[in-house]
Amino acid sequence: MADTRSSSEIARLSGVSQPTVSRLRLSNGRRLRRSASFNKLCSFYGVEPRQRRPAGRLAASYNELLRDAIVDAWDGSEEHGRALLGVIEGLKALSGKPG
């Protein structure tokens, strides 16, 4: 049975941001990667997240970890997305890599 509470209420009760709750709801169970927020919501509902990684793969790649961190940090707005992009581009400038 689907949870009829609002995304805001679920976010408040679970400790996950409202935009993240909304994105996960819209994914219709087709979530491809596990994030800290996804795991928090599974814990909130008392559900064990399914392991989707192939056997023998002990840790997620850095690319997955970075994508998950960005998804968790982003509130879903264009303004916040531009701000995150600015931070990432600023880090690239600090590394001395041409951009």
C-alpha cells in the first residue's frame, strides 16, 4: 500500500530532504543506485534495500559515489544546480586542470 502522506511530511519524519523524497517517489521503484538518503528511507519504512551490485564488487566506483553525493546535496532547483556546478568548476580550477 502506498504511503499517502505528503513528501514534506515523509521528509520531516525520515530526516531526508523533501526534494529527495519527491525524486524517489517519481522514480516508481526504478532507482538504480543506492544513496544515503535512499537507505534512510528504506530504514524509515523498515525495508531492507536490495543489493543490485554484481557479486564480487565490494565497493561502488568513485563515479557512483560522486553522483550519489551530488544527488543527495542538490535540492532539485535550477538555482541550486548552478551553485553546485560553480563549486565543482571551482574545484577543477584549484587542481590546475584546464577547463
